[in-house]
Amino acid sequence: MKLKGFVADKKYAVARAVLEDNVAFEGATVVVDDEKAAVIKCGDMHKAVFADISDFSDYADRYGLYGKLCFLGAPSDAPERVGFDAEPCTTYAYFGELPPAADIPSGVTVKRLAATLADVVLEHYHNPGGGYTVPRIAEIMRSKGVFGAIKDGRLVGFIGRHGDGSMGMLEVFDGARRMGLGGALERFMINYVMTFGRIPYCDVFEDNPASLALQEKLGLTAGVGHTFWCEVEHRI
């Protein structure tokens, strides 16, 4: 399925890839695909791109776009204009025909972690958005996979995917940093995601300069505008 509205413009390549990936692999359905908006429904969340964020209220009333929302390619003042509270992210996608070499550091192995380690993953995962619980992490580990870096028989880091299929949950523990492990884990995940014929993508909070720099170093393409994960209430 290819979106044919305004997001067909190549400048929206990252946002379009995210929406089309969710439709193809996550059971999302297309709500709107026209010259002003592209909106999908994925589970209990809508993901949306607007050519002009001022059109949101009109579309929200027409299609019930309230509740949990992910705005892609939004302007920096979208929270004030639409009415929500959220920190901006940048969405990145990997469009290379071939995945990068994983280049796992010497003495480190990467293995898929069992869901029985969900409490360990949650303990070490610094998730700014919150909302994760041990059962939720365990479900993600079973359905999406969380991969751990093992050195000298100990877990020293991990990476996974969120419920929508985006790469994330990247953590490198104290004592294992400055050895290229973060980049190696993300390259590993890019390889893994591409084996399913999917476009690897991720969302990075803009107050995380190290992670933003890593995406550029690994050759991912930044999407236009900002990404906001939020909840929007119907204002009467």
C-alpha cells in the first residue's frame, strides 16, 4: 500500500515510510490520505501528518482524531496550536538497500532476551514517556524482541522495538560505554528489522544529542519537522 496524497512528496519520505510500515506490518488502517492530511489508526492511537497543522481541528472533528496521537512532521509550535503537552522528537529512517555491518565489539555477543528478564529490562530502561510495566515489556520481548549485549557472562546493554515496530529501548550500562556498543546494537537491530522487509525507523527526543548524533553517524535520514507523542482532548 502506497499513500498517494501530499505525503507522496519526497520531502515526507520518513513520515510516509512510518505510516506505510504500520499499515503493512502492524495492522494499521488508513483513515485519511488526501492533499492536506495523512492519518492512520494503529491500535488505540492515530498517527498523523498535516501539511498545515491548522487543519487538525477540522479533521479531528470529522474523523474523531482525539485521544492518543502521534504527530509526524509537525512544526515546533504544534503543542500550543493544537493543545497538548509533549516533548519534541526527531524521527529517523534507514533507507539503505543493504544493512550496515553490525561490528559487534570483541568479546561481546548479542542474543535475544527471554521475556523472563522483563523486570531487568524495565529497571535499566530510561523511558521518558513512561507507561511501561513489566507485563508490557514482557509482551514486547515476546512479540518484537529485545536483544541483549553479553560480555563476560553479564548483560551490559540492550536494544528492542516498541509496540509500533519502531527501534528503541537502547541502553548501554555503566562500565560498558565508550566501546561502540550503542552503535553496534543499533546496527544489529537495523539488520534484524530489514530481514522482515521493513524500513528501520526510530524516534529520538531532541534533548538527547548523543542519540541524535548516532543516527546521523549510522546513515539514517531525519524526517522533516518534529514528532510529538501526546493525547489531545476534544475541546467544545
